[in-house]
Amino acid sequence: MPFEIVKNDITKMRVDAIVNAANNSLLGGGGVDGAIHRAAGPQLLEECRALGGCETGEAKLTRGYRLPSKYVIHTVGPVWRGGSEGEPALLAACYRNALALAGQNNCDSVAFPLISAGAYGYPKAQALQVAVDEITRFLEANDMMVYLVAFTRDAIELTGDLYGEVAAYIDDVYVQERHDFDREARRSQYLRDGAPRGMPDPGSLFRRPHREDNARNETVFSEANVERLTAVQGEAQAEMSGPRDETFAGMVARKLGEKGIADETCILRANVDRRLFGKVMNNQGYKPGKQTALAFAVALQLPLDEARELLTKAGYTLSHGDKTDIAVEYCIMTGYYDVTEINEVLFKLDLQPLGY
Ligand code: AR6
């Protein structure tokens, strides 16, 4: 089931439960705790008083009162004391216990803040890693939509090189495309508005040549073109991994079989929910959204040419005029197929995540 990092104020999330990064007293505080109490109203504090506090790593549930979410799950993260006092295990327990409580209360969707990453001083990148590991593990066995809510993009800090590499690749490729785009725009303007002073009239460049002068050349040219096109099409056909009329669902099914990937694994690796997976696979004519199509290419760990082929079957191309496409292209080219890691990078770059 899907996991998404979103930029938002957690008190605005329309989910079944939001998680509060509280303290042991459960009687309110600053940060996200203060924001949740303010938005929920005084009845939340009243209910919290009756709970008798909460141990670090444990979780307790209350109603949401004026919040758009039905419940608040209060959990207490560890204060960071250098990392050798059991902080990672305690932080993991917060996510595990909060998710279990959400499950016991039939929640379909839950939103977390980055617990301990504010006043409690847990290093942000490490806090994110613990959150992602626990949420991913939970989603391997449970159906739920889980959000990690960051107030700002800076709240999410990534370890590893992928973010920097993708950003650099976008810089290279996207800038190049803009350059081409500008040149194309200038050419269109030239054709539309006429030649700037000193340039030949566009009409003289694109006017059809006199037949008698050019008949021979034209024929030769078009024959050569047909030959070339036929050759290119032949190559393209040869490069395709499956039959030309194969559908998106057909290619996904074939690749699952060839690679021995179970449906459940594909659902997780594509970050899609079971219903969407069923819709894609059981309806030969179904055209998924582009982010979903990209997610399947990643889940199936397709090489770039086959990823392009799969996208074509859903009516899309990988464009160098689209930053998400460029980012995903880089990940595929370099063999990064972890959808969560890719989505973290897309979040930081303010681009659309994959999946659903
Ligand atoms: N929406 C989403 N994220 C938020 C929001 C919000 N409205 N407000 C803050 N954050 P913190 P902790 C982020 O300090 O580190 C309280 O006083 C924030 O940027 O709220 O677990 C409690 O009573 C950071 O990334 O929680 C405790 O005493 C993350 O939420 C203590 O703070 C957590 O920051 C708990 O400290």
C-alpha cells in the first residue's frame, strides 16, 4: 500500500488519524504538539488528562475533536542524546506502536510528523530513515495509506548521493532542452513574423521548389527517406521486447512472469494500492496515469529502453522537457529502483511522486 511524503501542516490532513509527537505528560507542548492541541480545541487536553501520560516509544489514541482527522495518536519520541542510549529502537517503536493502534482502530489512512526531529533534536536524516524503515515494514503486511508530513522541504534531509546526482542530471539535461526549446521558439517566431533585418525571408527557405528543376532530386530524396524510415522502424520493432500490439497490462504481466516477481512484491515496489493494481492488470484497455506507469517501470526494474516501451503503451513518453521524467530516467539508467528513495528525491525537488 502507498506511502507518501507530503508538504503540509499536519493539522490540515484529511486522514483517519494524525500522529502527535508528544511528551511523557501528554498535556501539550510546543512544535507539532502545540499545533495539534490548538487546532483540536480544549476537549483534546481534557481527554489527554485522563490518559495518565505515556512512556517513550508507546502510543495512545484520542478523538480528533475539531481536527479534520477522526483520531489523534499520541506518541512520545526519544530525546536525542548522541544515539547510544537506545534512541533508534525507541523511535522505531513510536512508529510501530502508532501504526498498530491505527490498524486496531480500522484506520485506512494515517499521517505522521517526523517524530523527535524538532525539539527532541534527533538528526533529521536519521529520523527519516527510521520512519521510512518502520512504515515500509508495516506496509508489507498491512493495507493503509501512510503519509509523512513535513512542514517544509528542508525538514526532510536525505543521506546518500542520489539527490545530488539527480539534481545535477536535471541541471544538465533540462538546461540543454531549454536551449533547444528557445531555438525552436525563435524559429517559430521567425516563420510567423518574418525575418529580422538582414536574414533571408522565411518563405524563400520553405517554399516548395519548382517541379521541373527538382523533380529528380525530390524523388531520390523521398526514396532515400522511405528507406531510412523503414530501417529505423525495423530497428525499433526489433528493439521492442514484446509484440507490437501488446497492451500495458500485457507487458506488465509478461515482465512479472519473466522476472518471477509476485504481484504483492510489484504492488510494494510500485507504491500502488491493491485496487489500482487490480484495475491496471484486469482491464486490458486501461491507461494508467503517468506517475503510475513510471512506478510500474521502476517496480519491474526495467532497463531504460523497456521502460520507454512500457510508457508508450500507456500513451506517454519520457521527455527531457519534464523534470520528473528526467529524474526517473536517471534513476532507471543508474539502477536505482527503490521507489521510496526515488520519491524522497522527488519530494525534495518539488516534483510529483510515483505510485498510487
Ligand atoms: N505539521 C507538520 N510538521 C510539523 C508541524 C506541523 N504543524 N509543526 C512542527 N512540525 P517537534 P519532537 C515538525 O518539535 O522533536 C513538543 O513540545 C517539526 O518541523 O514538534 O518530537 C512536545 O510536547 C519537526 O520536523 O517534536 C515535546 O515536548 C517535527 O514536526 C517535544 O516538542 C517534530 O518536531 C517533542 O519534540
